Amino acid sequence: MTILTANHAARFMALTLGHLTREFPHKLDHVMDGPDDARTPRALHPIFFGSFDWHSCLHGWWQVLRLARLYPDLPESEQVYDLADKMLTAANFAVETAYLARPSSRGFERPYGWAWALALHGEMALHKKPWADHADAFASAFAARFHQFLPIQTYPIRVGTHYSSAFALTLARDWASGHDPALVGLIDSRAHDWFGQDRDCQAWEPGGDEFLSSALTEALLMSRVLGGDFAPWFDQFLPAAASRQPATLFTPAVVSDRSDGKIAHLDGLNLSRAWCWRVVAAALPNGHPVREPALATAQSHLDAALPHLGDDYMGEHWLATFALLALEQT
């Protein structure tokens, strides 16, 4: 089973350092209320202007900071910390946070960017650096958004793209477990409401531009929420998984054109499935018949995606983050 190594860490950091401050090309999530709002990515976002889009830059920072903490002796880690000292300033985070107060920013990056903002804050807090607490107000603003939005979101969004409810709640819950117990309770309540009675998932996936498995991301979230009660839920959710059914969940996606940003999402699907299958396997009890198929499937998905992280900028600007998620699960 492939696991995270120093070689992986050096490769991932080198790839991501190559685009964290690359402003163009850039895809903005930005509502303009008037002509004065027509501004460049760097003018709008003094930290997260690179990596093609705001959320990819944000989780790129999460990724390199995490790897620098895990592998502090690598030369790439020194480069990460040098860049962090320059960019992760209190003043820059104040601008990023102020952007959220715009009336037109209510739905900005909801929910994917919200969740990654919390994940980044959680990682920053683990570093003994002057900037470790500079994102406190930034994270509090996104936590408040979850508190406000989840009670009024009647239905979950069951897709394999940025709008996925299950993926966002997984990252948000991981952060909240150490920072906001009330948010943990709210997330668990919503997860029970939305997913607690799901049975016999048909797994109509992958979609042509998905980088998440809607089925397996839901299972990952429920493994966090249910703890020791996860296996009975999973056995009803995917009752034929021991027989590798539905077959699509056990078959790596084919990526036909990595220069197409949407089709390149499928490399991310293979990586995120590997992450999910490893989490699911670890959450099931010893001897459970799905554990071995899950681990074997995780490996086949890793084998399909890991060689292609830097093939084209459409994947390079974000795939290493999902490779880290998958490889950290051992």
C-alpha cells in the first residue's frame, strides 16, 4: 500500500510552490456590484490570488504547510516557511476577511471554500510561527457562516463537485472538533437528518466533471459522525460492497484529456476515492469483508492518478492536495 513519504512531500510542495503566487490564468468567484468592483485577483485577495482560483490557492496553502510541518528538514519546507512569513500576515488576512462582509459575498465559495478555510486555520494553529493565529478572525467568519446556513439548508447537495454537502461537513467537522464543539453538534444533527436513513446506494457515478464520489464522501462523513456505529449503517448503505458492487465505485475513472479543466477533475476523483476507501476501511472492524476490497481499490485508484499530478496546469494547480489526503490515510 502506497503511503506518504518524504519524496512525495518534496514533489507535492515543489509543484504547489510553483503556483501559489501565479496570478494568471485565474477563475474568479466574484460578484460585481458596480464598476469599482472590477479588480484583479491579487487586488481582491492578497493571499489567495494564485493557483487558478481562490479555493485551490487556499487548500494549496493547507497542503504545503502540513507537509512542511511533517517534513521540516526538506529544503522545500524552508521555502514554504519563507513564503508564509511574507504572505500570511495579519494585514493580508484582514483584507481576505473583509471581503466576506460584502453583501454580495453571502454565497462566496459555499461550501467548499468555507470548509477549506477552516482546515487551513486548523493547520496554521499547529505551527509555532508568528503567523499561526493570523487567520483566527478569518476562520471565525466561516464558522459563523456554517452556523447560520446549515439550519436553513433543508436538503443536502449530493454531487461530486464543489457543492458537495458531505465533503464540506467532513472538513468542517474535523476543524470544529478542536475549535467549536457547538458546530460539531450541528454538523452531526444535519448528517443524521440528511444521510442517516440512506440505504442501498446506487452510486450513479462518476459524472463527467466530478472530483468527489458522492457515495463515498457521504460514507466518509458518516464514519466521523457515527463512530462505533458506522459499520451497521455502512452495511445497509452499500450492502453489496464485499462483492465489489456497485462496480463503478471499485473502478478507477478514465481521464481522456488532462488539458480540459473539467475532465481533469476525474484524476481528483480517483485520489479522493482512494482517501475515502482508506478511511472507510479503517472505520470498519477487523475481519469485516469490505476492508480488503476497500484497501485494494484505494491502491488501484492511487496508481491511476499519482503519475499525472503535474501533467497539465488544469490538474497541477490542485491535485497534490487530494494526493496528500489519500496518502496520509494509512
